[in-house]
Amino acid sequence: MFGLMDQFLKNDPITLQNDILRHVEYTVARSRFSFDDFEAYQALAHSVRDRLIERWHDTQVHFKRKDPKRIYFLSLEYLMGRFLSNSVINLGIRDQYADALSQLGFEFEVLAEQEGDAALGNGGLARLSACQIDSLATLDYPALGYGLRYQYGLYRQVILDGYQHEQPYYWLNFGNPWEIERIHVTYPVKFYGTVEEEDFNGGKRQVWVPKETVEAVAYDNPIPGYGTRNTITLRLWAAKPSDQNDMESYNTGDYIDAVVNRRTAETISSILYPDDRSHQGKELRLKQQYFFVSASLQDIIRRFKDAHSNFDDFPEKVALQLNDTHPSLAIVEVMRVLIDEEHLSWSRAWDIVCKIFSFTTHTVLPEGLEKIPVDLLESLLPRHLQIIYDINFNFIEKLKKRIGLDYDRLSRMSIVEEGAAKSIRMANLSIVCSHTVNGVSKIHAELLKTRVFKDFYELWPHKFHYKTNGVTQRRWIVVSNPSLCALISKWLGTEAWIRNLDLLAGLQEYATNADLHQEWKMVRKVNKMRLAEYIETMSGVKVSVDAMFDVQIKRIHEYKRQFLNILGIIHRYDCIKNMEKNDRRNVVPRVCIIGGKAAPGYEIAKKIIKLCHAVAEKINNDPDVDDLLKLVFIPDYNVSVAELVIPGADLSQHISTAGHEASGTGSMKFLMNGCLLLATADGSTIEIIEEIGADNMFLFGAKVNEVPVLREKGPALKVPLQFARVVRMVRNGYFGFEDYFKSLCDSVEVGNDFYLLGSDFESYLEAQAAADMAFVDQEKWTQMSILSMAGSGRFSSDRTIEEYAEKTWGIEPCRCPF
Ligand code: 26M
């Protein structure tokens, strides 16, 4: 009997081989006697998919039977990267597959490289969603992630003559075996139209008469947990034309036009906005947000109504997490559905809304807060605008009673921003309607309370919390650094750390053990060789693995200060040039590696990329310098590039101007891999210092509280001579492109240097010198490296998710029996 079987699919090498060959023949439709690496990858992926689906079905049935309170994670961005390795590792069948493949004459690693990244997001926020989804599955939480299935992911970065160019990334070109199209899970999403008043129960009510309908189709991506049968869903929505739109044609021309117009529906989910800074008031972006919110909520409400008839139970069964303000229209949509469609009273609907939403913000800067122009909202979602006005009216009335007629404060806190162009402040809406507002690090929460949302904190101190970000060790150690993974398990005598990262602390006692040192250095060297090979293929630059690999990879931003890094490299170059030949022997050789994308419209960020190439050109071709200094830019930085670069890094830089990085998660990935950090006391670094101690890091720069004081000084700020000198070199055309770099140089001149590169420069160079000193003593360096890794336990997304589950969402694990 099928019903009594634990699982249909077996995982012995013979079954796996047969499965792969069957998929070559029938799914990929190639001959099982002749197929290439890509076709082998496709067949392999389908065979893994079958196993995922089996567990996924079991999990969904289990959740349905238990009917626990669920967490719905709403995010417009996910940077999932590749699925293959992560899936087979979480399923616990990587070695079996590797064996099966080798008997077929294929290497697992080689096939894994065939997969393109799922890059449906910009940067930190999007990768955080991906890490958190992995933790939700691993910890058995009844969770479901919702997102958009963009056809064009984050653009491909191509460098021509040192300039960034953006190319469309049509990632679905070769099919996507990791998703399951649910042609029957579709919902109509409506736009535009008018609001009419009609009689209802002896009174009046507002009804929205929309004008356009687009269909949302679900694509499910099964997300397996590690060490559990639980496999949860990441449900991504795609837009399709709807048959509900009127399409009466009177002649051929009308008919053709009508069909052509249908295709505009698909544009809604076609492209990811490639900016990680701000909202630009674009209609398509607003459409995406509402499309996402409406489809997800119809799905959530349908699931609730399947098992419940009274909406008062809704908060006992549903928690909705807003990943930044991008999905915050969900608040308004729940109000609209409950009032207009389910006919609840305003106050009952409001009661429910106030219990179900939690909001996490990922920005520090007030300028980064999302605003939606009222005229846009009025034309696209007229009923929603009314509801926002009503929410705001009630809020302001109550607020007046609390704080009196302090009009400045009232207008700062209002959800509606008055002015020439009226707009809706999405953060204010989210704070007013959520029960909890989370920051992403301790310092971030402090800044939210004292600066960004001070007025709200004073009103509702109980709402404000923080959950320090974390990353998943499954991807960032087990998948990306298998030899370190084996070493850790060997020395700890267990693999339990893969589900409980705190156990890494057990390695502290071996921090000076000579045997561990030797094995550790070996693992690191092999990873560096792999990275050196990649660098040579990508940029043609040969680098020595004996040099210190110094890495800065992240989105390019002024506040992240890649420019400071480059100016430091110019200084190092200048010093080597001006040295006696004999003294050069004392220089610690470095390979400086920079990678990251600039938003297409972000001029200064693009100039930083060009400068990096111009400086690299000069340094890498200077025989005086030789192996003492190399600079390489790694193009098209993404998740899978990170998986290759991080394990091979000796030193990594996290050097944002203090008070600007909400958290930062890259640093955690480096830390877990035994890379030392050169950093400012900003974001999560402050908590990393608490865990591993300042002695094991290279810290520099102004502290959060010093930054405003320094800015205050403006033109009177003292700037070191070396700084003026390196900026002048760029300005005077030492690296060419004088005119092009002028505005970049202007941005750090005295009086104009908002991100304080000048005033931090001296201590930056000191920290760099300290790193050189430490690197000379390889035993000391290795000890620091071990202690970095051993102290990284707190920065697992498992810990973050457990905190959210207990303190914010009020949910419990729901483990599917094996
Ligand atoms: C908004 C509107 C329109 C188009 C795009 C956006 C937008 C998209 C992404 C704005 C911001 C976006 O991301 C911000 C982000 O990635 N923040 C980072 O979040 C990380 C996870 O919490 C933190 O570690 C980083 O410090 C923070 O910069």
C-alpha cells in the first residue's frame, strides 16, 4: 500500500543513477547514451526535485492536519542563488548523488556549476530573506514565503574599458527545474477604476469598481530544511493576462489590439527594480507591490477560510511579516478585504490588523524611507487611498489626545506627507499598524529609537525591538566551504553545529593547537588557490596565494566607502614606489579584491568602479610593484561568486561610515569562514566585537556618536596630508580620466566629505598596518582566524528566526514525522 510507505523514492546509488538517466531520456529528451554537462545537470536537478516534492507534499499535509499558527513572510526580493547543492545537502543525500554521478562519468561539482543564480533581489535585504527561509524550514516552523517571480532578475554586470554596463538577466531561458507551476492556484488582481457609494444595511458603504484585472499564477519553490523532513514553500507570483477584462472586438484591428494589450499584464512581474536605495514614484513599481500583496492575501485568506469561519480567530492562525515597507500595502488590503468583502465593521477589522502585522526595517537613513505619491495611488488604488486617509484620521485624532496640538510633531508623524507633491509615508503606515517594529542590529534599533522614528518610539516604546541579523551556515559553510566543514566536524567530533552554530565555540580550546593550525592553513590555502584560478580566468591577473587576500564585496555605495579602500590602495602603491628597493622586502604582499554592482542610475558609484579599474591597470602593470600589490575587480558579483570568494579571503573590509549600515551580513559569512575583519564600529560589527573581542579584529574610524560632531565641524575638519595627496593623484590624472573623476574627488573635499573618508583615513591606514603586522606572524594570524570562526555562533539566522518566532510572531515548530 502506498499510504504505508515512508517514501516512494529510494536514495541508493543504483536508484539515483536510474532516476538521472530516466530524466535524461524523458524530461530533458536527450538520448541516455549521449548528453552533455548541462543536460546532465538538468536531469540531476529533476531527480532532486522529485525528492523535494515528496517531502514537500508530506509537510503540507502535516501542516494542514495540525493547523498551527503560520508565519507568512512577505518580501519583494529573494537572492536564492543556486538550488542544487543546497538542496541535496539539506536532503542529506549529497554523497549518494556524487557517487551515482561518478559512476556515470560526471562530477557533481562540475554539474553544480551549470546552474544560474536565482537573483530576484538587490543586496543585503534580499539575501537575508533567503537565509531566513532556510532557517524557517530547518527549524520546522509552519512558514510560507511569498515573493514575485521576476522574469528579469538583477541585471548582469559587464565591464567594458572599466565601465559598468547592465545587461538583462533573463534567467528563465533554460527552464527552472526548482519551481512547480500551479496552474490552478491563480487569483485575479484588480487595478484602477472608481469608488462608488451604495446603500447597505440601511446605511451607506464604499465599493471599489475596478477597471483592469490581471491574473496571478503561483510558482512554488520547495525549500528543504536541514536534518528534518520539513520542506516549506516559497511561493512566487507571475502575472498573466486575465479573461475577466472585456475583450469585445468589432473588427480585426480591435481584436489584434486587444490581444496585444493583454501582453502588458505580464510586464507587472517582468522586471526587478535594480535599486537598493529608494523609491522613485514609478507606477509599475506600485503595481508590482499591490499585485504581490493582493495575490498573497487572497491565498492566505483562502487557506484560513478553508478551516475557519470566524475572522476573530484570524490572529490566532496568521502572522504577517513585512520585509521592509515594500509589501506594506498588505495592511491596507487586509482592511479593505475585511470591510468591503467580508463585511466586518471598521473597528473589528482594525482590531485584527493591529494583531497580525510585524514590520522589520532595514534602513538607517530617513531619505531611504519609501514614499508613494498620492496621485499615483489615487488612480491605481482609489479605495486603498481612502482607507489610508481613514487610518490616518483615526491615528491623528488619538494622537492629539495624547500629545496635544504640537503641529510640528503631528505633521512629522502623519502617514500623509503634505506639500506640493502629497505622498504616503509607508514607514509611518507600517509603524502605526504593526504590533512590533524590529531593527536588524542593536545599534540600528538605538538609531531608530533616538533618530529615525524618535516620535513613534516616545509614543509606543513597547513596539520597538531588534533581532540581530544572521546568515545560514548551511549555505555559507556546508555548501560553499566543504573542506572547512569537514574539518570543523572532525575537531568537534560531531555535525551537530550545522543545526546549532553555538557549538562552534567548542573550537576555542584548540585555538593554539599545532595540528589544527596545520590542517586549518591547508584548507585555507586550497580555497585561495581556487580563488586565484578564478581571478586569473576573469581578469587575466596572476596572483600569488602567499599574499594576503584582502576582499571587499558588496553593493557599491558611497556610505560603504569602497572609495576609501581604493584611496588606501593608492597610498600603499605610492609608499612602495617611494621606497628604497631593499625596504620593499618588508612589504607584506597583498591581493586587493573588490566586487559589487552599482545601481544603474547611481553616477558616483559607477565612477568608483571605473576608478578601481584605472588604478588596477596602473598597479598591475608596474614592474616596481610586482607581487607586492595587485588589485582586481571581480565582475558580476552575486551569490555564487560570494560562495567562491569568501572561503578564500584572509581579510575582509566592512568600512561604512559609522551609523550608516543597518546591520551588514557579509561580515558574518567571512567570520564563519575564518576570515579576519577590518571594520568600523557600525551595524552588526559592534556585536561581532562583543563576541570575538576587539583583539581579534582590526578596528578603526569614528564611532557612531562622533560622526555628527565631525560633520558639524565641516570645513574646519582636519584632514591628513596623505589623504590630500592620494586624492590629488586621482584629481590630477595620475590614473587618467581626469575629467571623469573630478566629481568623485569633489565628493571628498574638505567641507564636502559627508562620509568622512578624510577624517577616518589615518586610522584606516593604521588598521591596515596592524593587519600587515599580524599577517607576518602566521601562527598568530591562524589563531585569530580560528577564534573568529569559533565566535561566529551568534550570527546564525537560526538564532534570529528563533527570536522572531518566540518574541514577535508567537509561533511554534510543527515537525513532520519522518
Ligand atoms: C525600494 C523601492 C523601489 C525599489 C527598490 C527598493 C529597495 C530595494 C532593496 C530599497 C532598499 C533595498 O534594500 C535595502 C537593503 O538591502 N538593506 C540592507 O539590509 C540588510 C539586511 O537587513 C542589512 O544587513 C544592510 O545593512 C542593509 O543595508
